[in-house]
Amino acid sequence: MSSPVAPLVEIFSSIQGEGIWVGCRQIFLRFAGCNLTCSYCDTPRDIPRHCRWEARPGSREFLLLPNPLTPQEVALKIRKLNPAIHHSISLTGGEPLLHTSFLLELIPLLKGTRQGIYLETNGTLPDNLERILPLVDIIAMDIKLPGTANINPCWQEHRAFLKLARGKHVFVKLVVDEDSKPEEIERALDLICSVGDIPLVIQPVTTPEGKTRLKPEIAITWQSRALERLTDVRVIPQTHKFLGHL
Ligand SMILES: C[S@@+](CC[C@H](N)C(=O)[O-])C[C@H]1O[C@@H](n2cnc3c(N)ncnc32)[C@H](O)[C@@H]1O
Ligand SMILES: Nc1nc2[nH]cc(C(=O)O)c2c(=O)[nH]1
Ligand code: SF4
Ligand SMILES: [Mg+2]
């Protein structure tokens, strides 16, 4: 059987700007393609002809690799970024779980970081997660508020997903803005609490101009509400956008 290939957007070394591992050094592997269309999404939807590869960690000089790539090609480029100085490898996108056959071949080739594989996911493809779960160390899972993302609800998928993920180092990210509906935030909290006392990060939407659209009073009110039910609830904007990093 021929080896799977995948379209990649970019492979680079940067500082994790979101969630509870914010500030950690990571290698990012961004897959093209997504099963959702969140209105606030900051990542281009098109599948590029070339993958941008940063040849030296932190250099900001990119070479172009023709898409699609094989697991062996990707692993080689990641090795050149010096995994040993990195906390983990972030699989992101788009939606990385659209590429599970590829990941089953790729992940065993990725060695040498300190904490292994960090999956950044929209949390809607539980069957795909199940296939690669033993190979993943950390899961950053979104629960999508349908009104904020302007998509159909995914509550059932999210519940099945979180149940599978709870055996790992997992946290949930809720992307919110000024207009997020209280009933949807409450529903997300109900969902999390029904699965476990899982850390929650409330992440304000960043606008294309680099501003957040969430008044501090609203953020603090939602944090108080969530802290009545969960032990660890943090409000963290996307810090890499302030740093001007990728
Ligand atoms: C680009 S997505 C890729 C991974 C996966 N598709 C997901 O949605 O989790 C990575 C993270 O960025 C968040 N995100 C995307 N656009 C954003 C924006 N404009 N403001 C704040 N967070 C955003 C997503 O919600 C997700 O947590
Ligand atoms: N620095 C940095 N941190 C991130 N955390 C999650 C990201 C993503 O797009 O998945 C991301 C990203 O694109 N850059
Ligand atoms: S699921 Fe993630 S990549 Fe897909 S549209 Fe939403 S934010 Fe963007
Ligand atoms: Mg991003």
C-alpha cells in the first residue's frame, strides 16, 4: 500500500501563544483543510501548492516545499529545527485530525522533544481522535460556541471527544467575544463538568487588526461563573499576536 501524503501550510518553530502551555517553545506543523468554517478563523482556508518551512529555528526565513508531503519528508524538516530545545510538536491547522492516516505514520518518526505531541483540534472528530490517541500526549480542544463561530452546533461530537481525551493532558478552549450567548457558554460549562474537572481557557476572539473584542468586565464575569464549577479557569488572549510572532 502506498504511503499517505498530506498538504501542509507551514512548519516552523515558535512560542506557544495560547492555552495553558502558553510561552513554551514548540515546533508547529500546520495542516491544510478543515471540516468547519468558524467566522473568526485566523488561518487561510485554501490548500497551498507549497508548504513554508523555516530552515533554522526562529530565523523567519522560509523555504518552499512542494505539496503534498510524505511523513518522511515532514519528519526530516522537523529534525532540522532541533527538537531537543522544544517543549513539544504542535499539530494544528486547519484540522489536523482530517489527516489521521498520515499522522499514524508521521508521529512515530517524531522524536526528541521534551513533552512529545501536542494536538490542537476543534474537538469534533472523535472517531479520528480514537485512531491516534495512543500517540498523542497533550490535547488542546476547542468547544465551539455555534453563535460565536457562526456554525452548526457540535455538542454531541464535543462530548464524545472530551470523554476520549480526558485520559490525556487535556484542556478546553472556549473562544468568546462580546456577543457570545450566555446560554451557549453555560451549555459548554455543563458539557465540561459532565465529563470531568478539566482545565478551561477562555480565549477572546482576536480581530484581524490584532485587537480583542471582549470587555474585561465580561471576561471576569465568565471566569467567576466557570470557577464556581471548575478548579482551573484562565482568561488568556492569543499572546503570539502581541509578540508579532507566527
Ligand atoms: C486555527 S485553529 C486550528 C486548530 C483547530 N482547527 C481548532 O479550531 O482548534 C487554532 C486555535 O486558534 C483559535 N482561533 C482561530 N481564530 C481565532 C481568532 N480570530 N481569535 C481567537 N482565537 C482564534 C481556534 O479557536 C483554535 O483554538
Ligand atoms: N505562536 C502560536 N501559537 C499558537 N497556538 C495555537 C496556534 C494555532 O494556530 O493552532 C498558534 C499559532 O499559530 N502560533
Ligand atoms: S475549526 Fe479551527 S481551523 Fe477550522 S475554521 Fe474553525 S478555527 Fe479555523
Ligand atoms: Mg494560529
